[in-house]
Amino acid sequence: MMRFLGALIIFFSFLFSMNAQELDCSVRVEAIKAQNIDPKVFKTLETSVYQFMNSRKWTNDKFEPFEKIKCAIIINITESPTEGDYKASFIIQSQRPVYNSSYQSPVFSQNDKECDFEYFEFQQLDYIANGYTNNLTSLLAFYAYVIIGYDYASFQSNGGEPYFKLAKSVIDAIPQSARSKYKGWSAFDGSNNRYQLIDALLNPRFKIFNHVIYSYHYSGMDRMYNDVTTARQAVLSAIKDLEKFNEDSPNNILLRTFFIAKSDELFNVLKGATPMEKGPMVDVLSKLDPLNSEKYRGLLKF
């Protein structure tokens, strides 16, 4: 009887832990260019990454199933120079619900082109806080904390800081041998890397950006159901704050990640703005996000 009760306790503890996880992360592995590898390896990798992201407890907070953060990771493998070694890029995306609607607002989006790693079929993916196991699990842990940080930041002013610090602790634990082998963990590894992202998110000079994440979502998007005009004004105010941020730190990585996530949403939000609002805002957006300037100029047709 005691053994039966023990089994029940373990079973319900497992169910509780599954319900307590923070992430609802979809995972896709693409390897169109890697023709010389058994596709089964990629399926087991996909399953392993999925379980790693969704089964691990990343915070001390309790999440109800409906509160889980929806996110996605696409792993694009381009080459396998030797058995078990992969050259790859990651696309990471997250979103959060908009209050009183079924709409999911994109919060974070990043295309990380320096995500090489080692993996063997059926390999157990392990990660120890403040430690290093391998580059793959460090990459996944880093982006798990960044996703969670952005989500918390969108609900509370500076709410993401504890999780951005945890993401930094992942970087701090990377040994020099791994930094030499795998790019993206050091300040001078290109112009759009993980070190620069987390350094900017934690830089006291850039607190205005963290405020933008909060005000854009909480004062803007979450109020769309009740007062579209006031909510749109909050979004416009957040963009003006980004303009100030850009003056202080031109072409900052945080701006690039913001507009990768938000350009389509901004277009849809601003379609209903007045002509007097659209003209100046199109100019600002085109300056902050020149890659999408043609898209923003399309607003003037509405």
C-alpha cells in the first residue's frame, strides 16, 4: 500500500511539475543543406530540444498552463563538418497575449547566425546553473532566460532584469576554450551577438528601452480593447522614446530586435491613426527601422 501511495505521489508531483513550467516552446529543426546526415538524427534533436525547453523549471514562480509563454525556436543546420559537429543558426521568437483578446503580440525575435554546436543522436541535454555542459544547452538556456525576461518586462517596468541577469550568468560560465571554438559569447564576435544583447539589456544607460517594452505592451496593446485611441497614443509615445534611445545609442542591437518583432504589428496599429499622426511617425519609424521604410510609407495610403 505504501509503495502504491508513493507511486501516486511521484505521479502527481510529475503532473504538477509539468503544469508549473514557464515555456510553451515549439521547436523545428531544418537541415535542407545537410544532405549527408541521417534525418533521424534531426528528429531526435528536435525532440530533445523540445523536452529541454518545456520540461525544465526556469524560475521560482508558479505558472498556470494558460500563463505559459508561447515561443518558438527554429534550428537551421547548414553543415556538419565532422560527425556530431553542426554549423547552425537559430531563429528565436516569443509572444504574449493581449489583454481581453485572442491576439498574441510578438515580443522578442532574433536571428542568431552563430549557433554552432555538438550533438550525437539520443544525447541527454543537461544544463547546470552557473556551469557549462556544452554549447547547445548554453544556447538554449540563454534564450530561455531572455524570452522569460522580455515577457516579465512587458508586464512590469524593469520586470525582466532578474532573468536578463540569469542569461548573463550563462555567458559568464562559458569557458575560454568554448569561447574560442563557438562565436557569439564575446563582445567582439560580430555586431549582433548574444553578449551585446544582454549587455545592452542590463546597461543602466538603456533603462528607457526596458520602459518601452513595458509601456508599449501594458499601456498600449493591453488597452486596445477598451480605448483604441488612448492605447495608440501610448504606442506612439513608446516609439518616440525609442527615438530618444536611438539618439543616445544609434543602431543599437535592442532596436534591431524590437523592429524585427514589431514592424508588422506597428503597421497594423498605425493604420487607424490620424493623417497628422501618421506623417511624423512614418518619418521616425523609417529612420529607426530603415529596412522596413517602404512598409511604413505604405501607411500614408490609408
